[in-house]
Amino acid sequence: MIDSGSHALLGDRGWLADRLAEKGLGRSASEEKAELFSTAANALAGGRGDRGAEPTALFVPGRIEVLGKHTDYAGGSSIVAATEQGFCLVAWPREDDWIHVTEASTAETIGFQLDPQIVPRTGHWANYPMTVARRVARNFPQARRGADIAFASDLPPAAGMSSSSAMVVAVFFALDHANRLSEHREYPESLADPVRLAGYLATIENGQSFGSLEGDRGVGTFGGSEDHTAILCAEPNQLSQFRYCPVQFERATAMPSGCTLAVGVSGVVAEKTGAAREKYNRASRLASALVELWRRGTGRDDPHLAAALASSPDAAERFREIVQAGGHDEFQGAVLLARLEHFIVENDEVVPAAGRALAERDLPTFGRLVDRSQQAAERLLGNQVPQTSCLAAAARHNGAVAASAFGAGFGGSVWAMVETARLDRFLASWADAYRREFPRDAESASFFATAAGPAAVELPLA
């Protein structure tokens, strides 16, 4: 159980709110998270943690992908922000190798050992902490300590806001704290850099190896490192642009003065399981198939789409010719060509121009570029559903500076950039417009505001 001193800190909502505000959360959001931390701490009462060890408390945010739809795993760029919604997690190291994770709002608890042969529960949130534990046990065989973990979250699940990646990050940090992983000989010094650590945490999900750290099955999705990068590297009040494979910081731009972000959760689940996972993985496989065709047609060994398209001034036209010549076993040429065109529009045209427009405070141009991204997702990428298309169009109709769906797609959420002075009216009008078009989905939809928040933070409890 948590010692009286640490528990007192977690029960002092004012102290917690002050510490979170110091890290860059808004005051209202800080007070809401303080309540969640207290809920998580209470869920650990009676645990079997090592009383000689120190607990840890972590806030791990979700993220908004402003631009960069399905670009990260193909070596492209994206513009991201952390949300003020996220996981509030409290963890107490154990003396044995058992891990217990409790979802505080329901009191549901899962238990498993720190074992490289764990078989996770697919289709359940347990898949994520179990996959983290399996990879930690594999990559750091000297790690022998489990943890009692409890979390409370206000991040909408399966809404495209990266709740799964946030859980991966949070559980990794809890096991890192319990085992002092950075002191193990297998731990690369480079992982002290949040950008590099984000790349590693992404491989826990997608199953790839990271340098000498051997991969495994992952969680079953073939994604990239955008989510983990935003969660670990975002800055308060900033929209950050990164390039991936490997992760590289490109630029950060302050949120436009007088504007804030609003999110409309469609109520259409964007869960990466079953058929939805197949749709998500198909977009990734299409990118891999394109690179395969490129290598075969050129004799080059470019690692991903972005590198291939940057290889020469005429690479895009040459790529189109190779795709049109055909010859892939799994996908038709027209499907591959649409995937190629989407990447060119999103990564080579929209993202860099939008980044410049933000830096120059040219919001009309920024809004038009975001519209183009949304249209390309609907027409070329094919990852939109009528509900997210409706939300994006309704946001613009109701005065948003810009609006677009984000995340893996096939459901999920839409962000909108809105003048802060008219935020409340906008949210009400946006919700009403959606309710008129999709009354059944609106029953489980939600609409809220978020500032561009800080990256994951640890609160000092000792």
C-alpha cells in the first residue's frame, strides 16, 4: 500500500493541481487531474507493494494529430499536440515479478507476471500493459520487479486520441521506475533522449526491433511513432512538427493567439481490433507494397515512401509510372496509386505548407490546407466515415478556423481550431449540427475543448 506521506500528497488536490499547473496544464485541467490521481491512489489501497520503495505518479496525455494522416510509418512528417486529457497513473514497485493493473473507475484488475512469454488478452485493454511487460522482460532480462498500478483517465477510449499508446507509455514508465531500467547494461544510453525513447516505445506496439532491443508480436497493429512522440515530446501551447523513421524534430509553433482546440468525438468506435484493425493495417501494407514496387523498379534500397520520393526531382512521376506498370500480388494498381497520391498530397504538399502558414500566422491559408488534407483522406486514403466527414464540414460551417479528422480513422474524432471568445457557442452549435445528421451516434458523442498541453510528466512523491 502507499505510505502515509505519499498518500497524503496524492490526497491533497490543491498540491497536485499546483504541481500539474507548473508543468503546463491549465488550471481547470490541473484540478480535474488532481481528482483522478486521488481516485487512482485510493484504488491501490491494500496493495502488496514494497514499502521500502518509492511510488510514482504519472500524467500521460493523449494527442491530437493536427496534420499527417498515415504518414509516420512511411517516413513522413506530422504536426501534433498533446491534449489536456490523459491517464493519471499511480504505481508502487513490488518485491516479486507480478504486475497488477487496476482501472480505478470500474475496479477491474488484471494480474500477470513480468515474463517474455506472456500471451496478452486481445480485444481487451489488458493487451497493452501485457505487451509492455512482455517486451520489457525480453529486452531487459535483469528486470525482475513487478508493480501495483492503478489508473484513472478522462481520455475517450477508441476515439483516435491515442489512448492505447498513452497506456503503453504509462505502463512502461511504471516498470521503468520499479526496475530502474536505465541502470541495466541492456539499456541504450540513447533512450535518455525522449525522441529516441518515443521510437522505442512505438516498436513495443508494432513489434519491430529497435537497434539491439529485439522485437516481438506487438499489439497487432503496424503503426509508427507519431503518438508516442507527441506524448513524450509535446510542449504546452505549441504545435510541434516531427519527421519519422527515425524521429526527428522539425519545428514548433505557438498556438495562434486567441484560438484554442476543440474536439468532437463522433461516437463511432475507432478501435484497432478485428475488422477495424485490418483496415488500419491495410493502409500500412499499401505503403510497404509501394516501396516494394519502387525497389523492384529502380534497383534502389530506399527504406520508406518518404525516402523514395525524396530521392530525385522526378521521383514522384517515376513512381507513378512504376505503379501503373502494375505487378503486385496483393493490391490493384488503382488502389496503390491512390495511396501514393495521398502520401504526396499530405506529406509533401500539405504538411510543410501548413507549417509555414502557422509560423506566419496566416490562418486563412492554414484553414484551406487543412481542408485539402480532409478531402484527400476522404477521396484517396479512404479512412473516413460519414460521421467524421460531417463533423469536419460542420465545424467549418460553424466558424472554425480549421477542422479535420485525425488518428487512424474509420471512426474516431475531429479537431477544430476555434476562436476562444466564441468557444462555448461553437461547441453547442457543433453538437447540434451533428445531432441533426446522426442522432443515434450523437448519443455517445462528446464535444470538449483542450489546450495544447505538456508531454508526459512525473510528479515527485518522495
